[in-house]
Amino acid sequence: MSTFTRKYISMDSDKFENNVLLSARELEIVELVVTGLSNLKIAQVLDISKRTVDNHISNILKKTHTDNRVELVRWALQWGKVCMDNVNCCSLPQHSQSEEVSELVS
């Protein structure tokens, strides 16, 4: 990796140092962006208009201080908003109801 590339990545990573609250719908859209869907495909999946998706993505980019979809994906991964190809995933252990009851009794 060149010195220029390292410096650029270092400077650029500063913009991702903000964790913001997104609505449930915005998070749903971010998850679909991460999968690589276009705005039209996202609209079809969510049964909403493409214009609504365009507006949501515009608002998400403003809130996250990102300039494009690639930066948005990077932001989402950094802040744990999405799980992609088993990267950045946190799986919780599965407990059976009987285990929970015995833990409460103990």
C-alpha cells in the first residue's frame, strides 16, 4: 500500500467517527443497500415507491455524513449496523426455556 493511500484512508476514516440513530426503516434500507440492491429493487422489496427510497437514502447519507453507498456500507460495518457474509456478526447463544428456568432457580 502506498504512503498516499495510507494517508488518504487515515484521513477518510475520521468521517466515520460518529454513531447516529437511524429509524427502523432506515436501518432496513441500509441492510438492503449492503446486499447490493438498487433503489428500484429496494422499493420493490419494501413495496414502496423508488422516490421514497431515494429520499430515505438521501436522509441516511446526511445523517451518517457519508457521500455515497460505498461509504455508507463502510460506516454500517464500522458501527455494527449490518452483518455481511458472517463478518461483523454477533450471534447470541441459544438457550432453551428449561435452561433459563434452571438458571433462575439456582
